[in-house]
Amino acid sequence: MYEGTIQDLIDELGRLPGVGPKSAQRIAFHILSADPADVTRLANALRKVKDLVRFCTVCFNVAESEQCRICRDARRTDEVLCVVEEPKDVVAIERTGEFRGRYHVLGGAINPLEGIGPDNLRIRELMQRLGSGAVRELILATDPNTEGEATATYLALMVKPMGIAVTRLASGLPVGGDLEYADEITLGRAFEGRRAV
Amino acid sequence: MYVRRLELVNFRSYERVELEFDPGASVLVGPNGVGKTNLVEALGYVATLGSHRVATDAPLVRAGAASAVIRCEIVHDGRELLVELEIVPGKANRARLGRSPVRRAREVLGALRLVLFAPEDLELVRGDPAERRRYLDDLLVARLPRFGGVRADYDRVVKQRNALLRSAYLARKTGGSRGGDLSTLDVWDAHLARHGAELLAGRLELVAALTPHVAKAYDAVAAGKGAAGIAYRPSLELAEPAPNRDALEAALHAALAEARQSEVERGVTLVGPHRDDLTLSLGPLPAKGYASHGESWSYALALRLAAYDLLRADGIEPVLALDDVFAELDAGRRERLADLVSGASQLLVTCAVAEDVPAELRGARYQVREGEARRAG
């Protein structure tokens, strides 16, 4: 244990995801020995992120104004809507440069163990967006785990009767990898989802 | 397949121990409580990434040490493979295959195929259905690794579904205005039926393949004293003969719909492979409750030997480890067991008294003392 202020900092850092007690200590002492200007910049960034960043009123991605950059972009099509769990999933899909439609960020997945049901996600808002009639295809890009699959099934059951095409991202082998190194679960699913060439 | 070298660092009672083995029989001799079982337990850990004795990893690490290391050299089809595992309680294990680190410890599964019989296996006959389900599922995964994923998916769905039912149950009990939100229950039903059907189909096929091996193994161990029969007992009615996966999924779905009322009332999932059992019978009677201690022991042994036989019939040549088994058997059963297992590519036997082991299995001998083990001829 260190005295007062430095221990406070270590405790706060230790509460961050992925930061253990050892890392927290290292970061704290790095900050202590760093240039004051650098530390001020970090402190300002931390303060500003809570003050300025908010959620887009349309898709609930992180944004700095009423609507996020993607929702404001007139070049994108309204016909395809991609549903993801978290804002970082938007970034991941954007990196591909393949998708030119819009997003909808649910804010998580259905997870009864953590007490998260459909009411805790932005599903009502999604239904309102779909109600406008502009969307022709809904892409379900929730995580390929138990909770993500359940969320996808739930949405598919709700949306299909509306006459909107519903698709799910394929799960399968990583590109550029060797078949022999794929784990048996991934390979098993890839087998199940095989297609004619 | 055989284990050529086993090295343990800070594992259980061993600060450091290194043993070399030959194919064929090896006997580990030592008084009770000096750590013979720890050696086979370490091999079991390499094969399954779990201990057959404890559910958590903490007891595996020697008191005062931060982590334990198991190094194991396996020879298979003339090729050798080095598996290294570092067990860090409360954290993910680190693993290396052939000196290069692997992303997940799970990737070492399959490097060592081991069938282990230990005194704890008596629970297979006397214990809860969960013991027998684990026996079936472990064997299923050993034969078809894909089922490792199926099993994990299914367990997760059951957990989530139970959490949902439970929260609805609690909400109703405390008079909550909403009575719990069950709007996603249909979704969980669909996923439970899908993964459950896959698991169920795998188990049914496994039991069909295993049945003759169990009968044969029990007959060999017990010498014609009653016929052993195993049967899968599902938690729902199934058509005969065993239906295919789609039919199973439909059957599970229907059974869930039927059980919905009582599930909501009790707040727990009542239908599915997690409620099934494997019934063991001796002649016309169930083994559980009717079999004597000796019969139960022979039955548990027969289940392991049947698993061993089945893997061999599949073309897998597993290592066989018999922990403290001969002391429990009379002379006749010892001889019959020896005949049965003497053809194993590698057989590891632990015992307190070397004379308990039939002569034909007395291969290389290892003396085990407190915290150390050495080859003794």
C-alpha cells in the first residue's frame, strides 16, 4: 500500500477493464514521472469524453453531436440496416469498407444471467426505425456467442413478419489461416454453413 | 500412443519429479498417501485439462508455489510431441505444444488420449446422474472433438434459460407488477432444442456403440456373474428407433412447450439432455442400489474399459491408467483384468503392494516415496 493520493490513483486505475493491480501501479508511477503537460492533456481528454461524447439519437453509436457521422452521411443507403451490440462493433465493420448502409447499436445482448432483457436494449427504437418503411434488409451482426445468437433469433422473429429481409453474418474460417489450425468449434460451424461453389 | 517422459514442477506434493516410461506396462509402487495418484492425475490433466479428483485447480499447485508445470512427452505413430502446461489457479492456463505457445490451452486436447480408472469412478455407479452424463460427454468429446463446442453451447443456453425462469419466478413470488419478462423464452426454447438435439443425437449414437463393449468388459471382469446392460434414459419420450437430429429437435421443442407451465412455476429448465441419465443394469436389476460393493466396482471398471475398447475400435490407441485397482479385486478378477489390458500400448498401474499386480503386468517398476519417484527396475 502506498500513501493517500498515489494509492487513490492506483485504485482508480485498477478498476478499469483489463488493468490488474500490477499494471495499475506501473501506470500510476508512469503518470507521476511524466511531463505535467502530458498529464494535463490526459486529464482533459478524460473530462471531455464524459462532457462531449453522447449517443447518436438515431443509431445510438457514440457521437459528438445530435447525430453520429454515419447517420449524417447522405451518401449511405437507408435500405440496409446493420444491427450490432456495441459502438466498437461499428468501428470493426467500418474498417472493412464493405458496408454502405446504416447501423443500429443495441447496447448489449439479451443476457438473463446479467439481468439484461429486450427492454434493456434499444430494440423498441429499432422497431420504430424499421416502421418507417425505408429499410429493406436487416443484417444481424451480433456476436457469434450464445447471447448474440439468442438476440439475433429474437430480432429475426420480430422483424420477419414485417416483410423485411433478415440476414445473419456468416460464421466460419478466418481468412489467411490454415485449416489445420482452426479450432474444432469454428471448423464444425464452417462445415455446417458450407455452400456450393 | 505412449507417454515417454513426464516432468512435474510444483505439482501437488512434488517440488520436482521426472519419470521416463517405456511402452507396455509400468507399475508405480508406494505406500498410501505418497503421491502415486498425483502422477496419473497429472497425465489426466494433460488429456482433459481437468483433474479427476478436484473441480478447481488450486489444490494442484504445491503449497507456497504460484503455479504448477506439467511437461509430457508423448510418442504417437513414431512421432514425438511435447506438451507443456502451466497451471495458474484463478487464471487461464498457459500451454505449449512442441515448444511453441498455443493461443488457448484447449488446443492441447487430443495430444494425449488417456483412459483413466480411479477409485473415484465408483461414483459412476453409485452417484448422481451428473457423473454418468459427464462420463458420456467426456467420451463423446474424446471421439469427436466438435462436441466440446456443442456441450459448451448447450450448457450456456441452459444457464441463461434457467436465469430467465428464475428471475420470472422471483418476480412473481415477491409480487412484482410485471411478473417477470418471459418474452424471450421462445428464443431460448429454440436454442435449447437445437443444441440439445445435437448433444442428444451424439449421446444416443455413443450409447448404441458403447453397449456391447460394456457387456463384454463386465463379463470379462466379473466372469459371467450377471449381464451388464446400459440404456440411455432421456427426460422426454423418444420414438423408437432413435430419431435423427431434426426429429429430436422437434421432440425437444414439443416437450418444452408441454413443460412450460411447470417450468415457469418452478423457475428451472426441466427438459433436455442436462436432465437425462444413463441407466446401468445387472441382469434384471438396476446396478444402483442393488449391486454389491464388488459388483459396483467391477461395473465402474467395465465402463472405463468399454470406453478404452471403443476408442481402440475407432483406431485411437489410448494410454490406459489404472489407479489403485488391483487391491480391490480378488485373484480371479485380477487375472482376468490382466488378460484384458495386457495388450495396451501403454499401461500405467499404481498400487501400494507390488504383489497385488498380476505377474504378466509387472513391467518396469517405479518406487514412489514422499515427494519423489524413481525407476526401480
